[in-house]
Amino acid sequence: MEEKINEIVSVFRLRGHRLTAQRRNLLSLILNNPECSCKELYYMAKSGKKPVGLATVYRTVSALREAGFVRRQFVQL
């Protein structure tokens, strides 16, 4: 899983996206729960040590979709 996170981080940096602690935590959640919707990811991330806002979830999933890591509304890695 760490390899996949590093690959995504590299693509994010190449595209000029910032990778905050919240986004890194969100990437981990997405990789562990690939069939979840954005709203489900939000509720999982909201209860973590570093809570994530709903807008961050949607922006991160959108950036992953643009980079080709996610298809449609559901996360499919």
C-alpha cells in the first residue's frame, strides 16, 4: 500500500497539488476502502485524529480521478 501512496504522491506533486497530512490520511482510507463513496469516506475521515472536511474529500477524489487513479463516484483503485 505504501508503494501506491508514493506513486499517487509523486503524481500529485507533478500536477502541483499540495499533499497535507489530511490528504495523506485520506489516501490511506481510500486505498483501504476502495468501494466507498465520497460521503462514506468523509464520515470515516471525520472521526480520525486529523479530521478532514467534506470539500477536501471531494477535491482529493476529483484530483485522483483526473490523474487516472479513480473511476466515477466510487473509488476504484
